[in-house]
Amino acid sequence: MKKYGLLFILLSCTCMLAAQTPATQQAWLQRVIKDQRTFILKRAVDAMQQTPLTITAYSCPRSAGGKHDFYSEADYWWPNPASPDSPYIQRDGQTNPDNFLEHRRVMVRFSRIMGALAAGYVVTKDKTYLRKALAHAHAWFVDPATLMHPNLQYAQAIKGRVTGRGIGIIDTIHFLEVVQALRIMEKAGALPPEDVKTIKAWFTEYLQWITTHQYGHDEMNAANNHGTCWVMQAAAFAGWVKDQKWTDFCVKRYEEVLLPKQMAVDGSFPLELKRTKPYGYSLFNLDAMTMVCQLLSNPDHNLWQYTTADGKNIGKGMAYMYSYVKDKKQWPFAKDVMYWDNWPVAQPFLLFGAVAYNNMDYYRLWLQLEHDPQVEEVLRNVPIRNPVIWLWDGGS
């Protein structure tokens, strides 16, 4: 404990200077709008041209589910060259391009559209954007012909091995900005009461599924980014449906499991560094932990300030990765086996870290990076694409 005593004091003092207030968050919102207005509105206008499309538009004969059941296949599993009809074999970090991914793709599309439309409203206060978003939400959660069932029973299946897995729950990280858009729609009076009731019932049922099904337990207990993303999702969904039990659980999970067990004292994530994509996974896990802090921090539990006895906190994780985002050539570990050249992009941790700690270096770097990546691997691993919707408090 003595070894980390001074560090703990220094970090605690730094964090005390970083406490967010509604006023400071709104000042940051206006700064982002000023710097990104043209880009935000371009994406919103593009989203206005899109028609609703859900998982029911695509099917795969390998799925054990039905038309309304989300289905995806494990990324790193391939046909066995010795016997094509035998169970798939694993090639960690190497994505099989022939897997069925259409349901994931339309979910990512849905997330991008909802986030862009909500951001357009935040910037302009024009509810036309929200009325368009309502049509998409209705298709996914209300319309019996096109809705998705509230479970991931058949996600990340592996041919010849399993019809679904707990780690498939990570696919619904793309509902984060959907839920945030729905929050904005509800506050703006653009979500009819009957739809509020129906869609909240959908997310209540999905939250129950990920907290009670064995797949949910498996994912919650994952020791790496999967466990982080479970908490991130549970926190977002519980927050919107006002389930205090699971909100409190997520706070405790961050303080007692995610931060102390995943982060090293230098701010790195050792389990992510062991993977074949150590750089990309480190960024992904840091972004997810940052969003946990954004979702759950309040005066009683300010996770931006929370520090373990041995000096671990989210600010330390940000500081660790910041230098390697600023200059990737300094990365001391192996290059990712795939997509090395596609990272970094405008990582969410930079923007939310800038707001939490009033760090202009983070913000300037965030502005310089790619804000509209098109590579599928990047899109699926950066679910927070519209930060203004997370800084909006409903009154500005």
C-alpha cells in the first residue's frame, strides 16, 4: 500500500479537480456543437433519407431461431480445411468473411441512424428528426411484422458446435445510442405514450434476459471486454427503464470487478494485451469502461473519481492509451493481426475524458481523428458515434 500511497493521493487530487457539473457538461456540449455542427447535420440529413430495415429482412438457413430472432456467427471460426462439413475451427483474431453477419449489419445501421437523427435534433431542436427516428424504432420494437425478439439466444453461433453463445450479447452494444436517442425522444415529447410503454417493456424483457439467462451470466462473468460491455449495456437499459436494482448492481460491478480486476496499476488491460489484436481491444475496452462511467456517475457514485486502493482509476487508463493514440508508432506490443492500419479513430474515451477532466489535449486529439469510419470492424467496435446526444441534458 505504501508503494502506491503518493500516487493515490496525486490521482485523487487530480480527479477532485475534474468533477463534472451540469454547467460544465453543457459548456462542453456547445463546444462540440460549434466544432462539429456541419458534420453532425450532414449525417442527420443522410439519416433522414433512410427507410426502416430490421433483422426480418434477412435470414440464414444455419440459424436455429426464427424470422424475428437475431442471429450472428462467431467472427474467428472457420471451416475445417480437412473436412468442410465438420465443426468449424478457431483462428483467433482472423475474421471469417463468409459468416452470416446481416443481422449485425442492420443493427449497426439502425444505431447509426438513430444516433444521427437524435444528434440532429440536439443541434437544431427540429423534431422532424425525431419523427423520422420514431419510424425506425417502431419497426424494431413495436411492429409485429418486423420487430426483433428481446433476446440473443442465437448470437455468435458456431457451425457444428453451438446454436448461440453468451459472448453474442456483445452484439447489442449498438443499442446504446438507440436507447439514448429514445431518451431524447421521450423528453422531447416525440415518443407517444403507447410507444414508450411498448418499447420500455421490450427493454425490460431484454434486461431480464441478459440478467437471468445462462448466456447473460456467462457474459457478465467474462474477465475481459465482454464483461465490461455487459455492464455497459445493463447500465444503459436499466437506466432508461428505471430499474434501480440493476443500476446499483452495475455501479458495484464497476467498482469491485471491472476496474480492480481488469486494469493493471499502469493503466493497461493485461487480458486485452494478450489477444491477437492488443491495440484494438485495449481501445475498445477503455471506450466501454469510459461509457460505464458516463452512464452511472452521479453525486453518490462519481465513477470518474473512483480510485481503488492500489491507485487504479479510469483517468489512469485514459492516460495510458492517450500516448499510443497520439503516436501509435510508440506502441510497445505486437501489432494487431488484422485492421492495424484502421485504428485509432475518434475514440469516445478522448471526448468523455476531456469533459470529465477538462483536458484540452484529449479534445484536440479527438477532433483530429476520423469521425466517420466506414470499415465494418471499426464500426462494430465503436458504438458511440454521436457524443452530443450523451452530453445533452434535455434543457439546452
